[in-house]
Amino acid sequence: MKIATVGLGYMGLPMAAVLARAGHTVVGIDIRPAAVDAVNAGRADFSEVGLTELVAEAHATGNLKAVLGGEKLPENLPKGWAEVYILSLPTPVDHTTHTADMGAVRAGVQSLIPLLQGGELIVLESTSPLGATKTDVQDLVEAARPELKGKIDYVFCPERAIPGNTLFEMVHNDRLVGGLTPAATARGVQLYQTFCKGEVIGCTATEAELVKLTENASRDVQIAFANELSLVCQHLGVNVRSIIALANRHPRVNILQPAAGVGGHCIAVDPWFIVQAAPELTPLLQTARAVNDGKPQWVAEQVKKAAKATGKAKPVVAALGLAYKPDVDDLRESPSIAVVEALRTAGVELRVVEPHLKSWNLPLSPLEQAIAEADVVVTLTAHKAFQELPAGALAGKPVIDAVGIYANRPDALRVVM
């Protein structure tokens, strides 16, 4: 098929490359010149296991190229060229109103409208509020081009992959394809079966939208329990990791691990989309969000207490990790950043370490130097580089270990989990 993927970010570019490997002719569309230039040079502009190699392979075969989107998209792509359009665009949440910002999706749809001739399949992959496939895609198209009503198929197919393992999960995980009509569902299922080794399951658009939100809201609630338990254990002077390990020996208990909060584009965002649909019926989801959003400030307070206990006028704090999960460069909704920002005005001297970034809005320090200079260490992301610190590196230093990687380090003076 001839497929245009709109958005070349953490999910859009892997999707484009996987489709090209499956034999489709793919044009990736993005409003960022750097992303377009990278694809046309046969590389990825962000870090993901195996992605640069796959993009290079797909580009070399001629199956993958990129064009600049936005207002000039109709000039950059022939009208009627694509049989399928796949929207993989950000849907951030407004942290004041807790509602979804669908601006990027709507702009992407608007840019496609001049290219449509009828007969196309439009797929929304972006995690979205309930009803978005109709209101933010179909209704937009039909309002601008009434003559296309009933002539285009619309489906929602949420991505089910995680940074660091995206290419494998994109191919091997089961996928839901929810169409606005049965015919659209069947057509979407056929598309995804061309590259998915997992089961491709047809359903309605509403079911697919809600299932995606349910998956991540469920994990948010479970993580909130672990994060709240960590506060209780700290108050009682016991190790939360030990408590969880012992509780998990029960055959029907599987408590997750606490961390500095919850990050990433999905788990920290998606529960609000359910709340948006039924605010008066979702007290548990709202409470879980409050618990997880409050955890970074609690971690920061533990660091401040440890820094004050050193007795130094301006103690040095080594903050290890900015990414929201181990061994990626993804900073979206990262609680690690929230902790670092809270420490900027805490009267300490920061040494920020993030081995997966070359630069950030604060200077970054090499790991060894930051540890050597630190009076207090706080671990915020469980990167492999941090877990492999040599013996003695933490000798005599208080450690606030928000991600539980130094629990058994005999050289740490004091570990707060």
C-alpha cells in the first residue's frame, strides 16, 4: 500500500519504518525539518533500540522517505497519492484543567484534507479522549469536505509499545482496531495484519479508545499504591522494597515498585482522559493522579532534609537521571525533572547526570565527577550506568534512592527508599 504517517516522533517514526520493512511505500510527514532531514539521510533523530538501523534499511530500499508537513503539505505530497493516512501525534494534557490538548491531531487532519479524494483509510494512533476518532478526525474532514461523507474509512488503533522496546512490541503485541463502521474495522485489521505478529482484534472505535485509556489508568492506580506505601514505610522506618517483596510472596498479590512518580506520555496522561469523560464517577483515578503527581515533591523534601543534615552552607547534590524510564532519552512527563526543578531553589548546588542526553537546560555532569563531588546523592532514573557504579563510589554519602537500585550497597551511608 501507499501509506503516509503523520508524525515522526517516538511512535510515528518506528511505525513508518516497520511499515516500510513490511513492503509498503511510506512517506513520513512532520513539521520539524530536523526530523524530516534525518529520515531522508537514513537515520533516526532520537534514540531507540534498533531504530537507526531499520530507518537506514527502509530508506535504502526506497520504501521510506519524509516530507515537511504543516500548511505546505499539499505542495509536498501529490493529491490522492496515499491510500492510508496514519496519525501519530502528541496529545498532551493541560495540567491546570486536566483536559486533552488535541491541537496537534486536529492540525494534522486539517493538513491532510486537501489531499483526500475519497476511498482512503485514516487511522488515529494517538492516545486520545473518548470520541476523538469521530469529533477530531471524521467530523473535521466532513465539515471541510462534505462531498467526502461516507467515502472515507476511520479507525482508532492505539499503539501498544514502550520506548526502549518499541520495535519489538509494535510488531509482536496484540493490537486493537476500532472502526467507526464495521467496514472500516475490517479494512484496518487487514492493514495491521501485514506486519503484526500478535493478534489483531477488531472492535468499535469507542471500545478501542476506552481500552487504551483503561490499560494505562490501571497501571497508574497500581503505581500510586506503591508510591503511597513508600511514604508510609519511610514514616515507619522500614524498607518499602522489603515489604513489597514479602507481600508479593502471596500467590495473588503483585505489588509494583515505587519510584519518583510516574512519567511518560501514557500513564501520566491517559487517566485524565477517562476523568474528562466522567469526572463525578472517577474519584479513585483522580486520587491516584494526586498521589503520583505529589511523589516528586516528597522525594525533593527527603533530599533537602539530607542536605541540611550535612551542616554545609551549600551542599552538593548529585541528581542521577532525567529520563522517565531507564536507558532511554525520553523526558516526557518525567518525575525526575520535577524533582530537579524543586531542588533548584533549595539552597543546594546541583550536579545533574543524564547519560542519554548531550545537553539540557541545566549543565550536565559526568557521573563519576558528580558522585565524587556530591554530599548527597539522589537516584531518579534506574539507568544501567547508575546500577554499575564501582564498589566504594558511594562511600559515606547519604543516598535518597527513589528507584531502589542501591538498597544493598554497603558503601552508602544511609539509603532512603
